[in-house]
Amino acid sequence: MASLDDKSIQNLVKKMQKQAKPRNLEAKTYDATAPKRVTDAQDEERERMFKEMKRREF
């Protein structure tokens, strides 16, 4: 690839800045008074348990 001059580098930087940024993986909270969600080992176990319960029929 040929060497890039300053102007083409600036154009590439601007183009990269306009690209979509990755989404935030944390859930959005719209209520400032709502408690913050904490993830821990129990939360992961709880998720797994509820997924298993959904698969079973009662």
C-alpha cells in the first residue's frame, strides 16, 4: 500500500469516528430512583435456573 499523506489520514480518522460505536451492554435505566442492578455469581446461577425452568413443562 502506498504511503498516505496527512490529508488522507485525516479523512480516514473522520470516517472511522462517524462509524457506529458498539452498544453498551448494560441495561439502560430510565428511572433515576431505581436501584442499580448488580451482577454476581448468584445472579448467573439464577439466570441459568430460570432458563432451565422455562424449558420444562409443569
